[in-house]
Amino acid sequence: FENIYHEGRRRQYIRAVATPITRADVPAHWRNVPLVHLGPIADETAAEIAHDFPDATVLMTLQGWLRRWDESGRVGYKRWFDPDVVRATDLMVFSEEDINGDRELEHKIARVARHFVLTRADYGGVFYQDGQPQEYPAHPAQVVNPTGAGDIFATSLLCAWHRLQNIHAAINVAAKLAAYSVTRLGLESAPTPEEVRETLRQATTAQSDDES
């Protein structure tokens, strides 16, 4: 991908596409893992793979299924909705930009999804549980480059939910780690082990305080 930012908006071009990943490509021993994150970037992953992990917590980031591109590689919005796949997924995450502001699709997915997070960059986002929305705030950060923040948010959310067993605490952890990421460039945007440990420690302490 080539990402060009102007006044907070991204113009995106795709320069190469990976070989498609089908259900047959998933090794049998992977089907027993506890956590699965399906995160296509260019419609290269079969969405039906979500059905193949019955004992796992499955998170799906939709961005790759929401993209189409023209002959120049310019990426645009493509609507995607498969209610059977949505129901088979424990948690869905995508951004307001990914769906090009398509509120109708947002509400269709919210009615079907068990858990669903719509991220809104500097404005935090909305968490839907069984169709009921609840907004959450963003953590303030000095933005250097926002590329990859959504992927860090989603992966952090899945792992933190598994660790903390509390979706609201996990969203807070994910938002904080994503905020760290936008302050740095390239691979340096990934949260450091120290940042992860400290953010989880704060979340665990907050949970203990709430319970006492």
C-alpha cells in the first residue's frame, strides 16, 4: 500500500496483492488455538474461515473486505455484509473510515454481531454489545503517523479481553496502546513490552479497585 495523508484524510493506493488464503490453507493443528484474529488487508482471506475455530475467541477486522481498487490502484469503499460470518465471530472491529461513513452498514452489523467496535480515531469510538451502543473516549496523543493504529487496537483488544475477561477494560487498554502507536513511525509504532505490561497493570489495578 501507498498511503498519502492530507488534512487528516487518507488517499490509498494498492501496489501488490497476496495470494488468496482459503479454508484449505489453514493447518489442522491451528484450529485448536484459543485466539484468532482474521485481518485481511486486500480481500485476500476467505471470510468463511471464521467458522473453523469453534473453541477460539475470534476477532475479525473488516478493512480488507471493505476495499476495492481501480486500474491505477486507487482504493475505494466496497460494501461487505455476511450475517452468517458476523454471527460466527465473537468480536468485530473496523473504523468509520473503513466503511466510508456507511451508517446503514454499521447498524446492520450491530444488529447481528455479538460484540462490535467502531473506531473513530481522535474521537474514540462506539462499542456495540447485542446491538446496544456505548461510546468510549480516545486517549490523547500527538499524532505523527496513524498508519497501523487500527491493527494495534484490534490485536490489543483481543489479547486484553482474553487476559482481563472484561470487554470494557480491554477496550481501554487497546485505546491506550493505539494512542502510543500514532506517536511513532513505522515498526517503532508497535507498543513496547514495557508499555503493554504497564497498561495491563493499570487495567488490573482499576478492576481490583472497582470490585473492592
